[in-house]
Amino acid sequence: MPEPPIVTVLISTFNDVAFLPEAVRSVLAQTFASFELLIIDDGSTDGTQDCLNDFADARIRVVRNDSNEGLTRSLRRGVSLARGKYIARLDADDVALPGRLEQQVRFLDDHDDVIIVGGGCVLMDEAGKPFAIQRQPENDLTIRWVSLLINPFVHSTVMVRQRTLCEHGLNYDEAFDTAQDYDLWTRLIQHGKGANLPTPLIRYRVRSGITRQKRERQIEHAKFIAARTIRAALPRSRLQPAQVSDLLSGLFPESCSQRNNQAHVSDLVRLQCQLYSEFAAKHASHPDLPSLRRKHFSQLTRFLGRAGLAPDWSKAWILLLRTEPLAPVWAGLDSLRSLYMNVLECGSFVRCRISG
């Protein structure tokens, strides 16, 4: 009986034959060899079965649903069938960079207290042309702060410890046909630490065409999960669900159908400062808190810089500066740092375009 693989790479696919072969090849080309590629074919009707039959590799295991059951159910099935010590996710239209598995396995092996690790990604358009690099919050404290309002991980980059899922009965929840990963991660990090590697692990394909109905469900699910996460992490928080919704639509318009009215920017700054104050009080002795404080107020400064001359714009600035007078200085330093990183990334884009 062969030993189980160290990693199960889990892909769920439904009618992705245009992109699936590239995703599969990217897994087979990994520098880390001890893995199985578990593909859940969710009732595809576009020739996916014939496509997968063309891959003659014993590491590939295909499980087919009799009908289209949806992403969440397919991922639940995949988690239950995974044989690896670690489970790594990859969407059927994304591409794993060659050292992705090796980097994450090494990190989890070296950090016993970390139960989930993701990373950054190279954003590419539907045709596969890279156009930006997206980074995620790296340390556990920042991940917990970010998770109060939005997903701190890119789903396709995540690797988790299967043992932790089994010990705590954790899996994707069928109540969420969207934002199912955000839901799972917020429940998972209650049992251990999270991390994101600073380097890109995948090429993430940005696609259009999401239906308005699905988009609205995704927004409502995200708002529900954020409010639930705040209640669980900060039981004494005074923020109400409607205020959480205001924060999401005002500070993270990409996660909502529209930005909050600019006339309320002072309310948004007040609510965000209140939420941060409650979070900081809970983690007052954490060594990463000073760094998080700088990032938080730097981001609020940039938000106000983009908000324009709303009726209460000056009131919002006064509130911000009273809370943290150094916020504009930190924002300026962050802008210089971002400019420096963008210069370095030019070489990355050139290499991505050549290799792509």
C-alpha cells in the first residue's frame, strides 16, 4: 500500500475546459513531488471528461458528480476525500507557480502553530496577460484584523492542515453558495494561526460575467460573515450589523454594489476607529500591534484622500488627526514604499509576460 501524499491539491471544475488544462499542467510541474491532484468534475458538459482523460499521470484522481451540485458541495466532497496531510486549493481557471507547494509545505512544517497559509498572486486578464501583483496581510494579527470585514486570503492560494479540519469538524458550509471560503477561514482561525507568504503563489485569472443575482448573494453573505466574525472576535463590540454594512460599502466598495454616500465619510472614519480601538484593546500586548496601527491609520488617510470634498470631509480629517496625528506621515511613507515595490515589480511583469 503506497504512502499517502503529503499534499492534496483540490480543484473543483464545472465547464472550465478552456482553462483547466493549464491549471492541471501547473500542478504537475510543481517542484514539490509528493502530492495528489484531486479534481471534482461537477457535472461538466463541455468536454471536461475527455480533457482529463488525456492526462496520463497517476497523481491525478478524478471524481465526477452525477449532476451539477455547485462549488460548495463539490469542495465539501473534495475535503472529505483528501488523503494529504495538507490540502491546497486551486481554482480551475488559475495557474499555480512552480514553487507554490514547496514554499507552503516548508512553511507549515516550520511553523506548527500555523494552520492555514496563503499568499499573494499575479493578477492576469482572461487571456492570461498579467497586469498587477496582489499581496495579502502576512502576519496572524493583521489577518485577524482584516477578517473582521473582508476575506484575508485568496482562495486559490490557500493550504490548510487536514488534521485541524478533522479535529474540529470543519468543512465548507452548504449554507453559502458564495463567500464559502471567507466563511470557512473565519471559523478555522479560531483554532490556530494564519499566515500569508509575501511572494505570489499563483496567477489569478480575473474574469467578467458574474450574474447580478450571484453578485448580490455574495455581498449579503460577506456582510453576514463579517458581522458574525466581529461578534465572535469582539463580543463586547458596540457595532451593529447595519454599521458593519456601512463600513463595507464605504471602505471596500469592490465588495459591495456601490460606495456609501460620501456625505457620511466622518461616520465611516468614526466607526472604523471604534472597531480598531476595540480590536487593539483585545490585543494590547501583541508585538505586531504597533505595525498594524500604522497600516490602519495610513489606509484611513488614503481613504480620505480619495473621498473628495464631501460635506463632512473636514470633520472626518479632524477626527482622524485627533485620533492619530501621525497618520498622514505614515501614509506618505507607505506611498513611497509602494512606489519602490512597483519599480521592483516591473521586472516581475516582464518575466511573467515572457513565461506566459
